[in-house]
Amino acid sequence: MLVLPHIFSSGALFQQNTTLTVSGLSDAGITVSAELTDAAGAVITEARTTAASDGTFAMSLRTPDASMTSYTLTISAGDERHVMEDVLFGELWLASGQSNMELQNECQLDAAPFFETLNGCVIRAYHVYNIEGGSSGMFPAVPDPMAFGEWFSITDPDSPAKLSAIGTSFAKTVYDMLRTCGQDTPVGFVNACWGGTGIRSWIPRADIDRDAALCRRLREAGFYTDPAKWNSFGHSNAQQLSCQYNLKIHGLLGVKFRGMLWYQGEYESWDEPMLRLYRDCLSLLHRVYKSLFSAGEHFPMLCVLIYPFPCTDEGDCYIGYVNQNFVDAAKASPDEFHFMPIYDLPPVWDFPGNHPIHPLNKYPIGRRLGRLAGAVVYGQDGQSNPAVLDRFVHDGSRLVLHFSVPGQPDALLRFGGIRIGQALQTDEMRQVRPIGLYLCGTSGVYVPAVCEILSHDTIALTHPGISRPLHAVYAYSSMEEGCNLWAGAYPLGSFRTDDRPYDPQDPASLITIECKPWCDPTRTSVWCDSGCPGVTDVFYRPVWHPSDHSEVSHDRAFTLDSGSIRIAQIPDHKASLPHDAVIGAYVESYLYNRLDLQSYASLRLRMLCAARVTLSLVLTVQHADGSMETITLTAEKTSELHHRWADYEICLNGLPSGEIIRMEFRASLDEAYYHFVNLEGFVLVPRGECET
């Protein structure tokens, strides 16, 4: 008898210049040998052992340097032989996590042109298959060394479509990079993923049990699976403690990896109490996997940050808290943990199957991870982590924040400083505004921040309605895509200056932000709920809608800033335009983009063509009993500006507690020469703030 784990099969690619431990089952007491030979039959390395009384055996071989040379690995036990042909040695990575790592090439909209770039590439992938029954299947209660998997060559016609898109893109990036450096190195990855699984399912039970503090906390939170109830949880069987390790990881033992790609954490956003245990679980997972699989002194773990998606029917979003674990890990251990932001990428989707939890921007993510690996592992002159918040100080009406790259204090000088948008901005009049950057004062209400870049690693945040800013957040607990702060070679890492842990007994401790894209007239669309009952998708919708007899456009000609909202009367060519016309535009409230104006004392703005124009704000409020109320607020002119502009302020005190479902700006022209107005410079002043 001779039984080997499936990863020891023809067409394999193993890590170069390390040990490869071949294990399996044979008859007790029998001699088992392993022999690696080249194409000419010459023995490169060999090993021999005796099967234990239970038939198990393990023997280690030293693997050769990377090359395009194809080897044969023969395992013999008595009269039985297992021959592995076409074995390569190169760079091998473990790619694990949940569905975003699992998402296949065939789901990518740009898969066809990407496949063309793979021609001639020596890239291989081992895919560990799921079990029958899906998430409700019968998972092994103990580690299974024989879980089924299969090796694929990227040049096989039918292989790329079914493989991990991130894994394939990453491998292609590393392959090209090594080729550019003159190294003919095969590259591969092992794809071991399961959609919708929590981190606790990927850690061996024995290691969790040895961590008494973590084990106790898991038990207290109800996340420790009772062995007596194993596989009795229906669709949640896939979440059982250690079940994914038992099924998908244990069968890889003996194989070494250069490092690990990790794209997981969405499940902890749904399973909210788990996010408070995530950091400890992440550290334990890394320690265990490093001890089992590391090919060298370091075992770099390259983690992808989680894309915004709604976690509850009320629109709560805990993404910032999950992502903070990866950022904190990189700050604490910059040689071992690395992370990659992706919230700047557009949420490209296929349809059907659309969902914000599964953006189809996987190839850019794979390329970013490949570049990161170049700096971390392969000696490339590059940035080894995105920049993170280093420290902050209160400076009167400013909050000054300093950033650095973990482990590379000079990186922002070498690879480019902080900027808004990926490219450097040269036209001050068209300066891009920061997206996802918020500031709060004593009220605790976060508002879009004004950002001044002071140096390559320092910014100052202010808000005209906050005299003593206390805290800032970026890309945090908010359904906001397109966050656009960069520092060096990568997007800036998400951050918060308020380090209070989330306490479910204290709702105020949860950082929640209602996005307000209407405050930035240059933004034409809002990312919001689908509007379909029971559907948790998000879609783009217009920020502004025209009122009756009006039209709305985004104007970059008539502006004192980077753009304004132009509200105009629709021309009537058959009759003269009335001089007392009312024009308007409105913004709707959406889940994830609520009009929570009750949190603010006033709204400030600028208006063009202010002479002989009366501006008002009309709010539609829906009360708890379903009744509707319309409230009209008059905008008071506070100062005249040049070029027919004027400042206005609308008092928001005394608003009822119902949900504001619509706000409409109305302009009564009343003998005005022009039949349009432009609005810009929107500033919400939180209640209870001492204004600057």
C-alpha cells in the first residue's frame, strides 16, 4: 500500500531551495524511499525512511534552485511506486481566504485579454476542491491529509478560467518581474479558499486550545465548536472551528511556501462580535502557518483590505474595524504582515451575481500584491507596505497628521509623498477633493474634512464649522467607494485617530458616517442601496435630480472652487420666460447616504446670480407613523462676494426627529436677469461646535 496526499502528483511546482517533506501511508515497517531525478535520469537528491507501526511515514528532500528544468520524483514503498512527472521548482505562494480570493478568472470582465498575456508563461496552480454538499457538507472533524486537489498549468486551454483571479494575476506579476531581472523562474500558487468563512475555521483546533486566553474568549462568544455537535449546523457547517484547516490546509503539510496571500474578513463584518477577536486570531494563524509552511526566516502575509459593503439591514458597516486589524499587524510586525488597500478601485461588477461584497477588480489587486512581493521578498526597490498613520497632534483649529511606511521610514521621500488622487495635482483651480476623509469635533459628528498637504508625510485637517477638531477617520465604517488619498506607491492605509474599541453596549463607540457626496459638487453619482426590497446590493444613482421645469448640470466654468451645481430653467422657445419662475434641484435620502440634517446647526453655501434671487431649502420629513411633513427654510444672505456670488446660511435648528427623505433647493428668480443659479461651497456645521 502507498497513499500520498494529492498535492504530490504530476505537474506539480514546489518551492525552490528549501525542504520538501513527502508524507503518506504505507504498510507498517516497510522501507519508503524518495528519489528526484533530472531528464537524463541523474539523481539530484534522495531520502529513505521506515513506515511507523500505524503505516505513516515522512521524509524530507532538499529542493534544487529554480529553473525551467523538469524533474521526476519517484516514491517507492516495497513493490509499489508513485511517479510524479514534470515537476518544477520555483516560487510558490499560498493563496487563501474566502470568496474574493476564490473568485475565478472566468468572472473577470477583462479575462480574455488577460489570458492572452499568459501565453508562454510557466505558471502553475494547485486547487484544493470543496466537498460535496457545499457549506452544509460533512467536514472532517480532524485534520485530513488526503483532501482532494489538482495541479493546473496556466497554459492549458481550460485551466485559467477556473483558477483564482487574484492568484493568477499575482503569479503573472511575479513571473514577469523575475524574468525582467534575468531569472527564469517558474511561479505557482496553491488556492485553498472557501467563500463566506471566518478566520477561526482556518486555524488548527490544537493551536487554539493551546492559546488559553483566545480559547476562553472564543468559548465566551459562542464560537468554539463542541466536537459532540460536529456537522450539525446545516449551512453553518463551513464555519465550524478549524474545519477549513482540517479540509483544505492540513493536506498541504510538507510543502513550503515563500509567503501567503490572504483575502478574508468579510465574514467577521457580518458576525460582528468576531471582529473584536480578529486581531488575535490573525496573529495565531500567522504563527501557525509560518511554523508549518515557511521556506525561510520570514513568512510574509500579504493581506487585502475589505471593500465596503453593508453588514446589516440598517446599513451598518464595520469594514473599518476589520481592516484596522491588518493595518495594526503591519505596524507591529512590518517584516511579516503587509496589507493592500483597494477602496480606491471602482466597484466593477458582473450581472447577475452583483453584490458589493464581490467587486470584480481582481487583476489590479493581484498586480499590486505582486509589486508588494517584489519589495518584500525579491529585492526590488519598492515600497514594502502602504503608508499608515504614525501620529497626530491638535494644533488649534487644525488636526495635524503624520504618516510613515512600516519598516521603511524614508519611503515617502523616495516613492512619492501624500497626494489627493494617484497623479500629482498641478492645477490648483481644479484640485481634486479628498473622498473618504472626515473630521469631528466635540459633537462627535464626522463631516468631510478640508485637507492641506504640508509635506511629503504630513497633512492638516480643518473644517470651517469646527474650532477644536478632535478626531479624523479615512476610509472607515462608511459605504463610500473611490477613497482617493495616496502616499508613495500605494493608496493610504485606512485610519482612525479615535482608538476606542467598539463596545456594543455603547452605541456612540461605533464610528458611523453618512456619506454626503452632495457636499462636493464635482461628484455626479452616489453609491447607495438598490431600492429593491430585500436586496442588499448597491448601485450608482445621480446625486442631484431636477425639480419641475428645471435642469441640473455640473458646471466647471461658473465656479470659485473646482465645480458647482447649475440649476437652470428649461428654455421654452415658444413663449417668453416668466420673471417670477421657481427653479430647483433635490437630493434624495438613501440607505448608506441618509440626510441626517438633525445633527447639524446650519448649512452654509455659495450662490451665483444672487441678485434678486430668493433661495430656500424644502425638506420632506417622514415620521414614525408614516405621515409626511414639508418644512421650508429660508437661506439668509451673509455676505456679498465678487462676480455675482454671495454667501448664504440656512439654520437647521428645530428640525423634527423624523427621517428626512428629500431636500430640495429652490430659487425664486423674481425679475432676475438670468434664469439659472449655481450652488457650491456646501458646509454642514455640526451641533454643539464652537465655530471658527
